[in-house]
Amino acid sequence: MNPIQIGRERFTKIFWEIVSGKTNEAYSDAFNDLMAMESYQNTLRLNADYKTGSLGWNDVEDVYKLVRFFEPSVIAEVGTFIGISTMTMRLAAPHAVIHTCDASNALNVSAAPDDLLFQYPKKTSTQMFQTLADKKIGVDLMYVDGRLQQQDLELFHKIVHDQTIFVFDDFVGIEKGVVNAMMLESPGRVLIYPRKGRKTAVSLPFTLLQFVPQEMT
């Protein structure tokens, strides 16, 4: 018997159509807040010890929509910098717990007190993951904007569960996002490519795929 086959490119198109279609209204409602957030975060750049690139506006949209769609309760982020991605995820998930680390900088990225935001300034991803493992904290969504290390992967069995979603920045060419995604390839996951002209990719566990008679609107 011949199986039905669907390639990554076709599935990528379907994935983004579903995610975007279900979150367009929320994104439109949050647009002004996202603009104000980005403006504030950019004021932090002058105080950074190590200055690098930050999330572009198209990818702000995609990160917001991903987090809004999946509604994770616990988020871990590798690579805080000035906090554009951090605070984008906060706006998308106001009640989520966010853990975020930056090996090079020690900026307080929240403009207001946030008891659910835990920053790890001047800490590596391995150090943050070890803390999460020690506290038995499971991660629902991990946003990766830094190069993962082998030591990180060795801790994943303690903090990653069968529905954890990985989101990768800089998925282009041979940049770190591609390397990170390849490190996390497994038979139980499907890799979602970025939308055209963007750099945000997703590793989705098959446990979050459901075939239904009729899609909910």
C-alpha cells in the first residue's frame, strides 16, 4: 500500500495558515502595544555590554502569533539581549512564566514589575537549564536565539516533555537557528520552515497534531 506523503514545505504552508488565521485578530488588537514595546526595548541597547542584532518586525509578528496560538504556561528563552522577543512573548501570554538568560548582558528588560519573569543575567543556557532541572520545572515552549551546547541537550530530558515546542530564530543559511534545529531533529517531531522573508522556524511534536472531521473556527 502506498502511504500519503506530505513534505515539509507543504506542511509549513498549512501550519502558518492555521496559526496566523487563528491569531490575526489578537495580533491586530495588540499591534500598538507591540510597537510601544519595541520602542522601549530599543532604548536599552545603549546599556548593553555586548551589542548584537535583535528580532525584526516580521518575526515579532510570528513569535507573537505562535505564543498566542499555543498558550504555553512555561516559556524558556535562550538569548535575552534587549528583550524584544521576551516582551513579545509576555504580551502574547500575560500569565505565562518566562525564564530567559543572556550570557553577555545584564539588562532588566521589563518596563514594569513582573513577578512571572525570571531573568538569568550573565548566565549561560546550560546554567539556566540546570536551575530549571533542579527545580523540576517543565518547559512548554522554548525560544532559542543562541547556539545550543551539548551540555544543554543532556539536561533536556529533565525539562522537556512530549508536547514541548521549540522556536528558532535565525533559521537561514548556516546560521545558528539551522544548527540548533538540526541538533533537535527526531522522529517524533516535524520541522516547520519560516515564512517567506522571515527567520522564525518551529520544531513541533507530533503529539500536538490532531486529525479532526471538521476544524474549529
